[in-house]
Amino acid sequence: MVRAPCCEKMGLKKGPWTAEEDQILVTYIQRHGHGNWRALPKQAGLLRCGKSCRLRWTNYLRPDIKRGNFSREEEETIYRLHELLGNRWSAIAARLPGRTDNEIKNVWHTHLKKRLDRNGETKPVKQSLETSKCNADIERDLKPVNFPTHQRLECPSITSVSPQSSSSDFSSVTDSSLVTGENLSMAVEGEGVADADENLWSEVLSAENTGMSEYFPAAAAEDPRLQFPFPPASLETDLPKEDGMDFWFNLYVDAAEFTEFPEF
DNA sequence: AAGACAAGCAACCGCAGGTCC
DNA sequence: CGGACCTGCGGTTGCTTGTCT
């Protein structure tokens, strides 16, 4: 594949945007939208590449951007989501209305990471039912608003989870008596997950005396708000891996190994 | 007051994945 | 089916501003 010439070679401007450029971009997008970023600067009369325009719009000019400092609540949310999702800034941003992935990334590197380092490594804690439920509440509240919610938690097959490169044997954990937060985490890493056709969540929910059953006690499983976020049709073929199965699967599996939130 | 250093943040870069033809 | 193009993402850079000495 041939890479498109960079901005400089095309005689396009780089660096900080001026107020005038901002105005041109905003006016153009308000009138015409941004169907094609590559064509946009030419049509709008900007000496910028489409990529630069898109970045400026999504990170700064979009009307729904929330400016200003992050609240403590937002910082805690970022911290928790980072524990669950890692450096998937766009996925984290999707759960923080008005905040951009770039902004969150900056906040993480400038504030949160340092605070975390200052607090040292967090230690895993054995969770009580109460604290588990509390975390479940927090995570449920963070569920993206655009997720369909009509699929019950017990239902999904995990047949179409992407295969991973590990030799873990999923069959060893599909026996509910053996399902624990720990071996389930191992199973997630393993390629066996891709082949498993078990009703995983039912097994998890029925597993007694495990981290998962603590996290999702029977009463919580009946809670209509705790619904698996995918339509049945998508489960067999095209799971929305990025924001869907990926997030919730890891969320549930990692829940048993939640760590203490450090003092800020 | 001025230079050095650190912190914060906007913007860029390169890559990957999806779509179109 | 494969190449070209487009978009989005995460990592990184470098400029600006604030703080310290």
C-alpha cells in the first residue's frame, strides 16, 4: 500500500491552529458536516490535511466537548476503566461523555499515573459481597448508553470471541465446579475460549463459592439492569468485539480480582 | 529578573482495520 | 481478490506555561 504524502510535501500547514482556521472549520462542518475528511480541507479552504482537521474537530472544536479540569469522580472512573481496559483510551473516552481519548490519555500520563506510582503497587483484596456489589453498581453505571440491553446475562455463547495465542485449555474451566476468577482469567487468555460453546455465564452464575458468584450473586443475576449488552443475532457471528464482548467479558472476569483504589 | 527545569496539553506520526472499487 | 483509500487509535513529540532557584 502506498502511503499518502505527508502534509509538508503537499504544502500544507502543520502546528497549532489559529482562531481563524478554527472558525473556518467549525463553520464548514456546521453547514456541510464532515463526510470525507480528506476532501474537507480543500472544500473548506483550509491549508491543512484531513487528518489534522479531524483531530482538531474531535479533540477541540466539537460542541459537546467538556472543557476544564477533570473532577475527582472522572479521575476515579478513568482509573477504574484503565484497570479494566488498559490503554484503550477511545474505549475509556466512550464512557466519559464530553471527554476525548486524547484528553484522557494526557490526564493519565500527567496525573493519574504519577499518583498511582506514588501509591505504589495496589494489592488485590478479597472482596466481600457488599464491596463486590458496589463495584458492580459502578461498572453498570458506566455502561455505554448506546449498548442494546435486551439480551439476558445468562444467554450468550462465547463461540465468537477472538482466539488468543496461548495454550490454556478452556475445557478445564467449563466445569462450573472449577470456575474461579483466576482460571477464568486464564481461559480468557487461552485459545480454547474461541472454541468453547458452553453457556459460560450460566456456569459462572451457578458456580458456588467463587469470585464470580460473589460478584454476581443470584439476586443480582435476576436484576433486569444487569443484562448482557448484545443482541442474540450478533452472538453467533459478528460480535462487536471492541466495545461489546471484549469489555464486558473482561469486566466480569476481572471483577474477582479487583484491586483497591488508591488514595488520591 | 532571568535562566533552568518540569508539567500540561495540543498536535503529529505511523500503523491497523475497514470499505470501496 | 487485491490494491487504494479513509478513518480511528495509541504512542510520541514538542511547544507553551508555570514553578523553582
